[in-house]
Amino acid sequence: MRIGLRVMALLFTLSPFHFFTSTFAQDTYNQIDEYGNVSQRSENFNKHNNDTTRNKEIPKGFHSWTIDRTTGDMTPAEPDTVPHLFMNTTFNSGMYGDYSHIGSNYTSRLSRIFFNRPATETYFFSQPYSFVEKRPEKFLFMNTLSPYTTILYDNCGDKSSGEDHVDAKFAVNANKRLNFGFDLEYAYSRGYFMNQNVSHFNATLFSSYTGDKYNMHAFFTTSHQKAEENGGIDDDDYIVHPELYTESYSENEIPTVLSDTWNRNDHQHLFFTHRYNIGFYRKVKMTDEEIKARQFAQAAMKEKEDRDAKKAIENGEEPAPKPSARPSGRPDDARIVGAEPKAKLDSIAAQAVDTTRIKIEDQATLDSLTRAQAIQDSINATMKDEFVPVTSFFHTLEWNNYRHIYLSYFTPEDYYKNRYLDLDRLSNDSINDESNHMMLKNVFGIGLLEGFNKYVKAGLKVYIAHEHRSFELPDTVGSLYTRSSWKENDISIGARLSKTQGRTLHFNAGAETWIAGENAGQLHLDFSTDLNFPLFGDTVRLAANAYFHRDKPTFFMRHYHGKHVWWDNTDLSAETRTRIEGVFSYEKTNTTLRVGIEEIQNYTYFGMNYDVNGEQRLNLTTNVCQASGNINILMAQLHQNFRLGPLNWENIITYQSSSNKEELPLPTLNIFTNLYLKFKIAKVLGVELGADAIWFSKYYAPDYCPMINTFAIQKTDASRVELGGYPWIDVYANMVLKKVRFFVMMSHVNADSGSRMRFLAPHYPTNGSVIHFGVSWVFFN
């Protein structure tokens, strides 16, 4: 708790637009009504202050979007300020509780819904920490009408076993096109069980320029991830059958397999994408937020001119003349120098008559022109010039640098089966396995964009990409310890055909093939579409996506060297995946149905073996495996909400079937349910008061392998553990007041009841009943 408060204090101190300064130093604060409208109010101690900005409404609002990692295309996205289920966004298990993890928050996790699992990345060591990782394709870029700051803080427990999480994001526009900001996140869990401390720190800088002809997005993040590994508890009966022990053990007294053992990841990422557009301009109506912003700027300019004029008069100076919108006639001091001969003037008048000038002969004509000009001024005040791009040239640069260390100062006897590095400094029971990876990728492309002509209903982009990768692993040469390096290069070409405009039909079709390099022969075919149409007074949405991917196993699945884990798999075949998925949603009944099938050939995964001798786990090994035949997966998911006055019931039921449960185990049913009352207090405080629960059917869940920091299939029949059939129930009060979200929750209220099978991964029990608190505050300064 103290660490979290210190970090929050530091963030508030560093922010140039922080709340402390605006509230106490100048007694100026943001005033937000029940509709979310923001205004600024000043209460300066100087009673003679004549601040003309008092009670002025601040232009509020922002746009947020994500970008495509290959082409840099912008996709509008919902801001991360939604109040519903805010408390669940702070948990490693995900908003709907469909992630399995190894106990504490911020530890490694894996989705139980197979269709939600991403493909295994080249550097898979940090992939289980997806909850805290910042990725350019998921990061929300922003364009703000006023400086935007959001602070998120959540906490549970005490200084010996609790959790702290703080995330601060700041964004500001230098002008209406250029935005920049930063995001700082720190997540720390001490762990309710022994030897399970986890800490993650991310620092992110971002910027965007959304001009008419030139667009740019820049993203840089550095991350440090440190997790202490305990290998799970010695015996599950400490949790499931505590009555078997003569002594009573608290959670932090239960012995664990490992101690003084850590996984560490340090990585940096630079992402830069930009494009130049060729096109034309047209007039469009501004949004209400843009009109308010323009009016705010005009009012501020007028006030500045008035202040400057007043100051000039007080100093005995002549006020600067205000610029006139249009010529006001001949100046009073103008003089006519000379005169043309009358004969010449008559001759010129006879030869030509200026028909482009309006002749004003009476007051009625003058009034008509004045009204016409007023109408045009009114139109101009709400219109803006919009650039319509026709062709774009784009370039994307991506650089990633990774380092992973598996470090241990003590290893139990016979815990690992194999010992590959037994030389020099690694001859004792300590472990220091270090692997490094660097990737540099460039994408160049050209696009013909949709929408510039009514007959052009889709856009087409083609691109070429080059990717360079380097790797470094420990190795041996004879009897000497050394480090070996590898380098890989790939060239691929791709194309995309897409339609994103309009309300009825959208689609996106893409193809990419690797034509040279280590991954030559890989192929990706992707297609997605959605159809929207009205039905019985509401909207029906039909969506579908499909893909065919043929990928070669990544480098670290082919090569990995460590003291107790070592493989060089040169004979792995390419993995082929084919998926078809459809989604039906009907807003009137709050129904969403998702159905999908997938076939995998040469399914590639991590397998894990160990023996059990009483309370000891011995002879641990892990390796990369491939399924010999095809595996078929069927998934059907129903998201159904019910509402009766203030009573709401939200349900997500997922059915899954795997044709090979030995190599791809999945729970047949996974259920999330949330029953809550939704109401307002004093018309301003929104409240969600209720309870949610997750439950999944029994299956042989993937185990966690600490040596490679990832999940692996249980391969030894004698030691396999079946999990599931146990509910996790939380009760909560989730509230929102203007721009402040906050919650109080008691998680896992049923921890000491039922079967006590509170395991999401074998031998890693989840925390017991814990009170959580969290708050998120948004400022427009």
C-alpha cells in the first residue's frame, strides 16, 4: 500500500497538469455535472482578481483509436473509461474470468477459451504477461480537445502479502493535429503464498500526427518484468484436505517446491508508422465538440485582445487596432494625387462595364446582402474543410529488443532430470540461463483508398516487408562454456482489400506470403466481414471471420539452451491452422452468439514431464512436441443479458470440444455469470451492486513450467492433475461519479467452502477471500 501511494504521489508531482496544482495552488478545479459536462471554476484568494476565465467551460472530449501493426490504418476504439465491470479490468483473470493463472495477480496467464489464445510468438517468455504488456496494435492513441490525464490505482491486502497497481496516462494536443503523451504503469504483488513476489514496470511514450496529407504514429515502451517462482505448493492437500494435517497452516506458511528462483524479462519496443496521402478537399459539418472547441478558442483570443488593449490604455499607450474582417472603405486620411482627363475616363467607361460588382441602389438590397452574409457566416462557423485521400504511401518501422533470464540460487535435489551445462561458474546448484533476441522490421506499401468516389466502394493496399532477427543462447564448444548467435532474415509480400465506410456492410480481406528467408513458404490468408441491418426496431449484426495460416515453428521452439532444458528441433514441420467463425448479435434482446470451428495440422506445443514421490516432484523435463494427426476444435459461446428494472443478469456460456484431449485439453463448459442491481443515488452516483462467479468443467489443465516461463501440457499419466468443477464467487460495489470510477470488492468469498479445489493451474492455488479497492479518475485540465 505504501509503495503504491508513493508512486501515485510521484506521478501527481511530475504531471504538469496535475490535480494538486489546479485545486490548491490556485484554487481552480474541474466542475462536472451529472451529464459529464466539464467546466472550470476559480476561487483565487485574491479578492480583487478580475480573472476573465472564471466559470468558463473547458472543451471536453477526445477521440481514441488503435492502429494496424502492418499498414498503420486507424480503427476507432472505445476509450478505457467504461464503468461496467471496472473492477474486473484490474484482475489477471480478465474481465470475464476466462484466464487461468498461477495464483497471485500479474502472474503468468493463459486463456481457457482456445479461440481467444494468440499464436505463439517468437519471444514467448513474456507472452504470459499479456495483462501488463503494452502493444502498439492494442494501445489507444488519442486526440484531445484539452489536456487529458487519467490515474488508475487498485490495491488489496497489507504490506506483507498484498497487491498494488498504479497506471497513469497523460495526453495533450500541441495543436488540433499533433498529440503526444506518456503512460506509466507499475504492478506489484507480494503474494499470499511463499516465494511468489511479482513486479512489472512499463514506461511508454507515444505521439501521433493526423494531418490531411501526412499521418504519423510513434510508440516507444520499455518494460521490466520480475517474477519469483515457487514451483507450486508441495502438496495440494494443504488446500483441499487441511484436516489431514495435525497443524493448521496459513497460506504464507504452506511449503513450496522452489525458493530463490526468478524469471526476469527486460524488453524495449519502438514502433513508428507514417504515410503521405494524395487527394482533394470538401466541406463537411463539424461535430458538437469541435464547434465548442472553436468557440472556446475564439473567446480566448477575444479576451486576450481585450486584456492587451486595457493594459495598453493603463500604460498610456495607443491600443493596437483590431483586424477587420473585410475592407471598410477609403481611409479618412486618403488623398487623391492627380486626376485622369475627363475624356479618357468617359472612353474607358464606354468600353467596359464591370458586371461582377453588385450595384446597391436602395436599403432593401443592402439588407438582403447583409442577411445573406450572416447566413453564410453561420454556415462557415459550423463547417470545416475535410481532406479526402485518394492514394497513400506508407512505411512502418518496428524494433524489438528482448532479454530473458531464468535465475536460481538454490535447486532441490533431483528436481530437474537433465543437466546440460555443468561447467565453470555453473557447476553448482545455481542457474543463470540467459537468452537474447532482437528484431527489426520494415514495411513499405502503397494504397488506393476507398470513399473518394461513389463508385470506389473498397480500398486496396499492397506492401513488401523485410524482417531481420538475431538470437543469442548459451552453448558449449568441447568442454568450454560459450554463447552462440544466430541470424535470420525474411522477405514477404502482401495485399489487403477492405471496405470500412458505410453502415451496412464492411469487410477486410488480406493475403501475405513469405518469398525468401528462413520462413519462405509461409502463407497467411485472412478474411472478416460484418453486415448490419434493422429488424423490429433494432439492429442485427452478422459478423464472420476466417483464416488459413501456415507457419513454421518459431526460433525458440526450434532452439533453446539452458542448464536443465535444451533442445535443437531441426525436424519440426510447419503448422497449418484453418478457422471459420461467425457472430450473431441482436441489441434488442441483448444476445450475442459466437460459433467457430478450427482444424490444426502439426499442432506444436510445449510438453512437461515429472515424477511424484510423496510430496516431492522429481525429474522435471520439458520439450517442444507436435501432434501426429489433425486436431479439430468446436466452440459455441452465448452472451445473454437480462434486465428487469434495476435488476440485471449477465451470462457468458462457452462450449468447447477438442478431438485430441491429450495434446489439446480444453474445458467443455466455461461459465461467467454476473447478477447485479444498477441504480443511481441522488441522480449523480451510479451504482452496480452485485456478485459474479466463474466456473468451468473438469479437465487436465496445462501445467506451468517455470524454467521457460510458460504453460505446458501434462504428459505423465501418473502425475496428471484434473482441475475444475469449482466456482469462484466475488461480491462487489462498483460506482461512478462524474469522471471518477471506484469499487470495493470481496473476491473469492467461498474460499473455505465446497470442494476447496481452488486451482486454475496444477499445484498453484488461487488467493483466498480478499478485499480489493480501486479508483480511476479522469481529468480535463
